[in-house]
Amino acid sequence: MTKHWKHSIAASIAAVALAVTAGCGSSSPTTQENGSGNGLDKELNVFNWSEYLPEEVIKKFEDKYSVKVNYSTFSSNEEMLAKVSAGGGIYDLTVASDYFIQPMAKQGIIEPLDLNNIPNLKNLSEEFVNKDHDPGNKFSVPYMGNTVSLAYNPDNIKTEIKSFEDLWKPEFKSQIVMVDDQRFILGMVLKTLGYSGNDTDPAHLEEAQQKMLKLMPNIKAFDSDSPKTMMINGEVNIAFVWGAEIALAQHEKPKIKTVLPKEGLMLTFDNFVIPAGAKHKKTAEAFVNFLLEPEISAEIAKSFPYINPNREARKLIDKAILDNIAIYPPAEEMKRVESLKDIGDAVKLYDRTWSEVKSSQ
């Protein structure tokens, strides 16, 4: 089970705003060039989701630019926020889901990008840039997106699963692995009740909490690091996980079925952002630009097949990946997809609801 921070976006940001300011003021950026004449620093500190960027790609950047990449990972947006908010320029680049970007920008936890250093932004499809959460991509560059989908092993689950609602069936006791993500899980429960996955009505959240408590006996584990492992090993037979994790599990067990639930999927996009006080900002922008090269972006998609927003890279991605509905739902399904939104102070209610649900284990 992954670590989950119990702080809301707004509460965490407010609590550390002074620390960030102090950190930015006390750290001086490094300006040493690495001797290769490219004007980049000798090192780069990157903070990313686990299982989200191949080591081979990092090595290629290091070899090309003579930059040492210090790479560390997190398991949830909340964990990322808590560590980045501490300030002090510890990280030069991190990844944040779209609904985290506006709150982080408003409180000065991330700083504007110099898009002149990221010319490969032109490779991204228009549908993925200049979004409401960051007009003009002032603070963020899309990396990869994902839905959280359903999957099951028909060898061991004889009851056909067609909806989120089916997860509550008593015969599925201790059979389910779920991502450890409060917004996706509570959003899913809200959708089974006929509400939006972004609903902020306290009465509706109370309904969702009570219904979620009834689901807990069926959940074997919450895992955002590598939930596919439990499906592959046969520890569970049902998964509510990232679409790419389903696709990777299907490589090992082709019989695993993807379910497009009748309630409709939810979607979020992860984006590169630069924390305030980053000591190697230009080098971070060079790294982002490198990852947007079509060949590199396609290589990432091969190892971690999430929704790739890179128009040019998609020309190089295997058709089997592009046709897998766990990763790229059909066009008609995408019309029903609901994107997770910034819900402001209501996130405190989500935090409290999730904390009470998790403490029931």
C-alpha cells in the first residue's frame, strides 16, 4: 500500500507559502556550465511518478548533454505537493496533474516556463495545449494522460463486469486492487450515485463515503506504484487502475479484459512544472524539450503506454498500443469522459472523507 498524505491542496499550499518564499530567497541558482558549450548545468533534480520514465531515456539525455540527472519518485499528487511545497530549490522539475496546477501557480509554488527553451512544444496536438487549467501553457507542459479503467481476469471471475456498480458484488470479496487516489476513487463512487466525479455537495460526499465503506471488504489493496503486479501474480482478479497498467498486465495475461463502465470514465493529464526556487531551470527546460522529441516520446510510450499528447510521436507508436482501449478509449467513449477539476476548498471535504474511509481498514 502506498503512502498517502492527508493534507488538502489548499491547506498544504497555505501552510507552506512562507517556507517556499524563504527557500526561494535563500537559494542561489547554479550557473556553472558543464564544459560542452550548451550552457546547461552539470546536474538536474527530477521528481516524477514511479514507473513513468524509462531509465534508458534518462541515460540518453545524460549522454547527449553531459548532465547528471538525480531522479526520485513519488506515489501521489499529495506526496509530490508536500515535498515540493517545502521549497529550498530541492527539485528542478516535477510532474503535477492538471487540477493541481492552478492552485500551485496562484501560491507561487511553481514558476513560469521560458517556452523559448522548449521549441518541441510544437509537436503536441492542439487538443492538449492551452487548456483552462493553464492558458498559454505559462506554467506547464503536458507529459502523459490517463483514465482509470476497470479490468478483470475472466478465468477466475465468471460474472461479467459492465459497470463500476458491479464492484460491490459480495462474491468479489478481497478480489480488487485500486489506485491509491482519493479523487479518482471518490469520483468513481459519486458517479455510481448519479453525480459528477467532481461533485462538492457535502450531502453527496456523505453518501459516497457510506457507499465506499461498503466496498472496503472487496478491496485487497490500494496501490498506485505497480497495481498490475497483483493482477499478473493472481493475488487479485479485478482492477480499478491506470489504463496503462491494464495494458501492461495484458502483456503477461492476454485474457485480462478491459471494461468501459456504463457510468463513464474519468481523465486526468500529468504535466511538467518547475518548482519555485529551482536551481537548474534552463536545464529542466532542456530536459522537457528532449522528452518531447518524437523518437524519445515514442520510446517512453513503449515502456509506459499512457495517453501520449505528442502528435509526431504517435506516428512512431505501435498500432497495438494506439488500438488498446485501456489506454486510448474509442472516440464515442471519450465524448463521455469527465476530466478531474480543481475543486478549491472542497478538497478539504474530500480529504476528510477519504481519511475516514481509509481508517476503517
